[in-house]
Amino acid sequence: MEREPNTVEKEETARGKTIGREIFSWCRTILAALLIAFLLTQFVIVNATVPTGSMMDTIQKKDRLIGLRFAYWFGDPKRGDIVIFDAVDFPDEHLLKRVIGLPGETVEGRDGRVYIDGQPLEEPYAREAIQEDFGPFQVPADSYFMMGDNRNDSLDSRFWEHPYVPKKDILGKAVLRYWPGISLFHGPSYDE
């Protein structure tokens, strides 16, 4: 004949079920948070840490940024946008530069200035005038020419073996610096 559990045994069994439910609840919450984080980083935002001073004074070395992945789903990058992208010449890292040349344009540098299709570009964000002439570069369709704001200390499209960034390789538009302080990027962009 089977013995009836006593009160202490019943309490221990109930406590064990309560602990099991608590652990299951925590695991479910952690898994949901991981799934949300995965979906956000794959489809909504891209995170980047700036390794160099190539975008100074706009963005400092070691700043941490968030870009919006969906910023260009229904439109194209504009001149002046700061974008996070993958470049063929740097397969293991995301880069961050400013869009300078748009598809079909000719970009060149001479006499300390950047020219687009022969017209000087107004660049209030550029740290200083360029020291060396470059180009001309003819930007192919669906691609962009990128430059850092710190023109004389930026490894950018002017120096890459593959100087143009296809739109498909642009991961997002930089919109927010969250470290070491919080600030939004709001331009300048140029209307075409």
C-alpha cells in the first residue's frame, strides 16, 4: 500500500514547482529579449564604433553610433548624409563616412576644394581644405563616393582600390551618437 505524503513533503513539492515555474518564466523573458535584440539589430538599427579620427570634428574617435537600416529602403542616400557601410577593401569592419558623390556625378579635388561636376561643393562640416588634388572620379550608377570630414587624415574613396560604395552595401544612415554623450545628426544634407 502506498504511503500518503506528509505536510512537509507536500510543501517541498509545491516549492519545487514554484521554483520551476519561476525559472521557466525567467528563461522565457530572456529568450524574448534576445529575439527582440536580434530582430532590431538585423532589420532596424546598426551599431558602429568609430575607430579613427577620419570624421572629426563631426564625430570623434571612439564615439558609438546608431544608424537606421531602413533609412534608404524607400529612398536614396543624399549628399551630406553620414552613412554606415561595408566596403570591399575592408571586409571585416563597418565604415562610417559622408556621402559626397552621387550616382552619375564626377567628383574631383583641386585647389583645396571638392568639385561635383565642375562646381565647388560647400562643405561647412569639413575640418580643413584638402591638401592634395584627386580625381576625377566618375561615380557609377547605384553607387556613391564617400569622404571623411577630416579630409587630410581620412582613408576614404579617394584612396581605395574599389572607390565606389554600391547602395546595397550601405547598412544605414547614422542618426544618433550614444557614447560618450547623446546627440542627433541632423545634416547637412543637400537637396538635389
